[in-house]
Amino acid sequence: MLYRVLSNITFQNGERLVKGSKSRLLGRSPKTIEILLSRGGISKVQTPPLRVLPGWEERAKLLESVGIVTIVQLLEADLSEVSVKLNVPLVALERAVDSARRWVDRSSN
């Protein structure tokens, strides 16, 4: 899951999350994430369906066949597995993910 940081957060180990940034909070326990959500320190990033992004109509149809409908699902997918299921080159999926990341970065600042 992708989260937006709503306030500056400093963890006991000194790691900092800066307000306005986005993070997957990798390495954080579900309990820690739940606490941050309940206290309003973070929120889940909401992204639109891939099919509404300009130029994504065909890619969205293909990805939907393996259950990937939103940008967040694409960012969190195991690209090697998706590549095999769709019989498409891994590099093509990596380019699509890079494009999706750029969209998230532009639209959620």
C-alpha cells in the first residue's frame, strides 16, 4: 500500500518521514501503520483506475485480466509473475510501472 505522510514523523530509530512525502512504509508493522492511520499521521493514497489514464486503455485491459485495476495494485504487483501470466517482456512492465510512478508523483503533490 502507498501512504501519504500528513505530518512529520520521527521513529525511535531516528528514521524520519517528511510531511507531504509518500511511502510504502516497508518494514513497519501493521500495528504501527494502524496507529499512524488512526492518529492522522498518514493516509492511504487513492489512485484512479488505470483505464482512465491517457494512453492506458489497452494496457489497462491487459492488466485487468490478471486483477490489476489501479495504479497502487500495479505498483505493488510482482512484475515477474505478471510478466509470465501475460506473456509480455518484464522490461515493458517495468516501463509501465515507471510511468505509473511518475503519474502518482505528479498528481499527489
